[in-house]
Amino acid sequence: MMIYLDYAATTPMSDESMLTFQQASKQYFGNEQSLHDIGSSASTLLKTCKKTLANLLHAKEQGIYFTSGGSESNYLALHSLITAHQEKGKHIITTPIEHASIRNYFRELEKQGFAITYVPVDRFGVVDIEALEAAIQEDTILASIQHANSEIGTIQPLRKIGRLLKAHNVLFHTDCVQTFGKIPIQVEDMYIDSLSISAHKIYGPKGVGACYINPQVQWQPIFEGTSHEGGFRPGTVNVPGIAAFLTAAQAIIEAQEKEAKRLKELREFFVQGLQEIPHPIFIEGHPVSSLPNIVAVTIQGIEGQYTMLECNRSGIAISVGSACQIGKQEPSRTMLAIGKEPEEAKQYVRFSLGKYTTKQEIETTLQVLRTMIYQFFGGAITK
């Protein structure tokens, strides 16, 4: 069986989530907008899911909207908020290491006359707070800064960022797709106005996500006349998928502290093993403020694509970056943003751990990497 070390891209659906989906599909298949009893049952289940998710996020139930995933949540949240606040101006703040869904949307906004400021990050991928404050203008509508980077795992100081933005009356959206279920998120304590999460990153179904917008913040529907999700999103709501999402969410939050400790120990074991390989291997991202399940690596002299293919040939699934950007044959934008030269950036690979990852799998992976490096350089390269 293949060793799967690409949990940051997607996760296998848990048995509990599958069972919930199956049961809900049979018992709550109605359109939650329908006025008959079957529709009412689906509506009741949907309301329960909203309340449950709000409690997990320490947020307000009225601000929860279900979507098809993290990318759609990002787009809908940003578009709805920016459209509603355009009278203030056309200035947006973000970072150069955001997810492609956010980066691509802001690129479109630039074509429409919006000014986008990309606040720099340091060599560990942490946002420069002073530069963030300096970027704020009178016409700044919103800032979108991710909770943690999917490629290097660096966690941003959200509370500090949120407090700063609130003091300047700037809306704060954050992409929490990689962090939900892995580290604590407290919407109100972090001064978050809007966030995005996704089910398939936490052992739930694909095609389901959620967006939160503070009920006190004005937003404008993308399509007038939309009835589903309070006008936030058109289309019949996927109630069974949402129920499966919440089953996965409750399970991962319940086990969060214990699993984070286990993953951190596995990560430390993996990093130690990498450092013992007699070849320059660099661990990217913040040394402390980093997700416990992501190990970002550059192996000197070997392109990440080669490492990924060799691992795959040996039965190990890893990644060379965000799955949304694979195939573009360009160096990682995140790696470039933290100061890597294009050649160095192309040496990047990501190992991401999950609840089924074992120490034995890590040991096997280390052995494969040792062998690969030895064969690539003919045994002639050492530290």
C-alpha cells in the first residue's frame, strides 16, 4: 500500500463522515427551502449544523454560510464584502503567499481599477506587521491574510493582525482552510470579520466548505434574488454533505490537542532524520510557529519534481506545492516570497502528515530519500 504524505492537499474521508453522509442522504434528502415536512427536516438539520460549526469556531451562528469548498468561500466572502464597501475606496491589502483562489481574484480586481498592496513576509513567511500598518490607507476596504501557509506551514499572528486592522476600521478576511481542526481558531478573540474553511482537509467530503461573515458586517449578494443560504450562494444546499462535514469537524476538534501533539512528535522525528542525511537539506517555514503536520523541504541540487517522482516510484505520495498550482512548471510563489532564488525554489517539496501517518512510514520515507540522494550524486556529495 502507498504511503500517503499529502494530507495538506486532501484527506481520505473518515468512516464516521461517510456513514453520516449515507444516513443523511436517505433521511434528509429534501430541499431545505421546500415547505413540506421532508424539506423542513432538511432545514432543521442544516440549522443544527450551523449552530454546531459556530460553536466550534467561537463565532455567531447567523454568520455561517455553507459553500462548495475553501476556494469558493474565499471568492464569495471577498466579493460580497468588497462590493458592499466600495464607497470607502478601492484599496485592498494581502500578501504574496496567499492561496491561488485569492491571488487570482485580486488580479481580476486590479483589472477593474482596484489597488492591491502585497505586504512582504520575512524568510520564515511571517507577515511584516510594521509594513502592514504602513500599507493601510484611508480608502483601504479589506485585508486578506491567511492563517497558515499551505506550502511551508508558517502560522500568522492573527490576533495581532486582526487587532491592528480593527483599530484602523479595515475588514479582515482570513483563509483558515489549512488550520481548521489543527490549531485553535477563535473568531471574536482574533478580531476576524470573515474566514473560509473546507471539509476535505479534515476527513470530510469534497465539494463542501463554509464561510463565516460577522453578522454585524454588511455584505452584498453576488446574484440578486438568490434565496439559498440567506442569499449568499445560489443552488440547492448539500445538506447530507454538510452533515458529513460537521461529523468530521466535531471529531477533529475533539481530538485536536492530542493529535497535534502526536503530529508534532512525528514531525520532529522526521526533521531530525532529514538533518542526519549527509547532504544539504533545508527545512523551510517558521521554526516554532508552524503547523504540526507540514514539513517543507528544499534538497540542494535536486528539483522537487524529481524528488516527488522518485518518491512516487517508491510508493510514497508527496507534493511540490499547492495542488491548485501543480503543472504550471513555475517556482513556488511562496518560496520566492521568502527570499529563495528561482533555482532554489524549484528544489522545494512538501511532506504533510495526517491521522494515519505512522513512525514506520516516516522511517521508510527517510530511507527512500537517503537512497535517492546517494544515487543522484553517485555517493559523492556530503555536507
